Amino acid sequence: MPRNQAPFSKGYIEGLRVSPDGKRLYYYDTKMRGLELSVNPTGAKTFSVYKWSNGKPRRVVLGHYDGLALQGIEFNENPLVVLGNNSALSVEHARLLAQAVMQQLSAGEKPREIKRKEQFSELTLGQLFTEYIDKYAMEHTKTWSVMQASFDRYLSAWKNRPVKEITRGEVQLLINKLGKTSGPTTANRTLELLKAVINKGKHWSLVMGDNPASGIAKFRLKSRSRFVSEDELPKLMAAIHAESNDSVRDYVLLSLTTGARKSNVLAMRWDQLDLQQGIWMIPDTKNGTSQTILLTKEELEILQARFASRKSFEWVFVGPGKVNQLKDPKKGWARILKAAGIKDLHLHDLRRTLGSYMAMSGASLSVIGNTLNHKELSTTRKVYAQSARTAEKAARERAHEMMFPVKNPGPTSELEDDESKVVSMVKQATNIEF
């Protein structure tokens, strides 16, 4: 029996592994001819029917594998009711549904999924976006609500337009307009959203032809490099400590000292902290990984004080409302900046501030990247290379002082007098404390 054919069972399917070369793998059930299981590179397992019908090969997606899946009474009466919904299917469910689909194909009928594709031949952008949110984004992304808000704000004028009628020229004009009215960043993100939605429609075979959002010129963005300068830091710290709202005060302090992302600090929970060992375990970050932060003495003192007077047994930073969690503290941050007399400083710049001071203190880019939970070292290098070069220059200058000491401070000629002045100025300029 070939390796990719076997009687499907819960143990067999859950024992299947992804391909080491990143390819999709296919397996076939020997108990139900035509029932296929694909395993994609992420480990997701999907049932399909693969059968020749009317002289053409047909692959009809049934749903994703779930060994504990349950179905309603209507499924027993007619398994086809779940077709096209990417339903959760056990092995037995998949066999029942596959049998029903193959009976339709044998009779020359079009299964519901194929009819559904024909139904969307005039698919509008609004319909496709709803499919994208419901069938993909809500399950696989953390920012689907942001996508929804962005679509409603910037793409809603096209929601009733058939996708096939949207042209590349129209998309370019829209992006150019958004760049002027809402800013280059918003324009680029709107383009990325539109492109992703249509690409998913093409993947689902709901959209045919080229993606009109492909090949569009994006705005070149200048990376923000703002961080708290040495002159600003004492003023900022004084304003933070003077903040009357202790949740805002401690949130800003820990954002600055840990370098953790804004969303992770706001979502800090007591069950993520081990105050005895000095550990903060973040279960999920923006780049899809967990992060462990070893807390410093100063950070522990803040958290221990909050624990002693905690107002919530769940959230570290409490706020008004039923959820009792601090949300985006824009007003508190504005108060702090006003008290410090600092302008054009974002909360995210606190994270960049820690990275910059680490770079200037001589920390390697890999250490900075790990601290800030960067997925790629190139991200760290792009933002903090200048700060690292400043530290390198200062280190070289200190080495020069050791390599070329001034042995005769008393000048014996006009030339030596000039050289003595230069050396003195260099020594003063390079007397940097880290």
C-alpha cells in the first residue's frame, strides 16, 4: 500500500507531520474512495473530495479536521448543509459528507461549494471583505477589528462594486488621494489590506484574474527615530513621578524600563508575573511568539507596590468601566508631556528610547533585538545602528586616550602648545559616563 494511502482514523491523522521542505502533503482514505486530506506547512489539516466529473478533475473542499467535532441533527439528515463553511469535521463526518458530494458529482449535479462560486461571479468588495473577516481574519489575526474599521473608513465607497470591475488605475488614484488626505502610512496600510483581501478571494477561487491592488506604487516612509534625549530625560522622569494617576504613572515607567510593547504592558496580568523570581512571562506578542522578561530591581519595586495595594486580582493596570482594565492612556500621557514641556513624543517612542540607550551603552544589536522581542535582527539594525555607531566612536576615543597618552603636558613650543590644547579638548569631549 502506498505511503499516502491508509484507512483514516483519529490516531493516524493526528500523527501526520508537516513536510520538512514546506510543501503541502496529500493523503487518501482507503475506506472512502475519493476522500482526501491535505496537511499544509502550518500543520492545518483539511478534508476534500477529489474526483473526476464530466471529464474534469474536481476538488471540493469539505472542511478542516477536528477529532472532537460535533454536528447538529440537520447534518445527519443532510450532510451537505455544512458544505462551503469550512466546518470542523471528524473522520466519520468527513466520510458522510464526502459520500454525499460524490453522489452529486456522479449525478452531474454541482455541489453547494461550486454553486457558491458561481453565486459570487458578481462578488462585491463588501461581500468579499465579509468573507475575509468571518472565514479568515477573526480566527488567524489579532487585528481584525482594526481591519474592519479601516475598511469602513477608507474602502466603504467601493463595498458595492463588483471586485472584477475594480481597476489598477482606480486603486492607484485612491492610494494617491489617501496619501494626501490621511497620510502615507494610512495609504500604504489600506493598499496592503485591499491586496490581502483580494488575494484571499483568489485563493478561495471566488475572484478570477489579476489582483488590481498588485503592482501599485506605495509611499516611501521615513522610519521614526524619535527617542527621549539626555536633556529631556530628567524632565520626563520628574513629570512621570508627579502624575497623580498611579496606573498611568506605573504603566509609563514600566513601558520605558522594560521596552515591552504598549499592548502587552496594558494587558499585563498578575498570573503572568512571578514576583519572587522576578519574571514576567508574556504569552503572546505582536510577532506571534511568547516573551520572557527578567525584571530589574526597580521594576520589581513598582510591581510589588502595586500588588500590595491591588484593586484587581486580574489586571495589573486597572481602569474605569466593567472590564476594569486600563485602556490607551492618551489623556494621562498628554498630561505628562505637558508637565515635562516635551513635544512630539509618542508612547511607542519609550520602547525606542530603551533600545537607543542600550545601544549607546555598548549593548550588541542582538541583545537589543532580544530585549525588544524583534523577530528579525534587520529591524533592530535599521533603527538602532546610529546609536550603536555613537557607542563605537566613544569606545574608540577612550581607547585612543589609552594608546596615545600625553607624556609632556608642558608645551616647549608654539606647535606643542596647540597640540596640548587639542588633546585637552578631545579628552573633555570623550569623558562620557555610561
